[in-house]
Amino acid sequence: KLYDGDLQAQLQKLRIQLKTAEQTAARYEALLKIGGVSQQEYDLNVLAVNNIKADINIIRTNIARTSLRAPFSGKMGTSTITPGAYISPTTIITTLRKVSQLKLEFTVPEKYSTQMKPGSLIHFTIENNNTSYGAKITATENNITAETRSLKVIALVNKANAQLIAGSFAKVQIPLGENNAAL
């Protein structure tokens, strides 16, 4: 939340002006019915009320801009600024990690590239945690990397867990078929 004290004060001032303008417009309406004022004078007072209402909406919009909201829910990282610091639109305040949906990127050797089909299920583990997590392959690169002769694969983690941290090293276990004649 950014400082909005000046905007709140402007909003309070406009609310008071609106109340007075509405009372004046009501008086002019009563006077118009008995012919005490012209239609033009009444219309000018109604215009003043509508202008103040429009100004209130502008101030409310500006107040809403002082609140920072993420486009999705997740887990915040550490803050890079301190309270009271001046920031600009390009200032990074914190990082936000979407816990509910994580992607797993890995590469496989060229000879296994034909078995990496979207929808296939793979399992992986992370360092210092023997729990096996599942992921479903969602996409593969459309070419083999020339330097490593491997294919980049992207999988979506099925049930994301708070223990999974973006950027962690993962050991991927890919089912490559069964050989009943093997030992």
C-alpha cells in the first residue's frame, strides 16, 4: 500500500462539497417548481453536483492505484524496499511465486526425444527430500539443442507443494518402457 493521505483528504473535501451541492440543488428544485428560479440556474446546480461526483470517482480511482495487487495468489519473497522509500513504476518490491502451479523444465538425450509426448506422466524428486512428485508433460521444444544433443521438455507439476521451490534442482524419473528379458 502506497501513501494516499493526500488523496483521502481530497476525497473527504469532495464529499463535503457534494453534500452542500446536493442540498443547494434540492432547494433550487423546490424554487423551480414555484417559479422562483430559472431552469438554467437549476441545471447549473445539477451540473455542479454531477461534476463533484465525477471528481470523487477520479479520486477513488487514484486511491485504488495506491494499492499493489498481484494478478494471482502465491507466496511472497523478501521485500527489497523499506517503508517510506520512494519507488518508481520500475522498482521491484518483492517476488511472488505461484505455489498452485509450478512448471518443471528438463532435458532428455536425443535418443529419448520421441518418447516425450504431451500428456505423458513423469516423476521427480528434489534435493534433501525423497518424496516423489508427479508432473505431466505439456510441451517440448521443436528442435534438438546442437551443443548438448538434447531436447528441452516442460511439464506441469500435478499437485504443487509448498516444499517445492522455484529454481530447485530436480531428479527426473522418466518411464522409458519395460524389458521383460532384462535382469
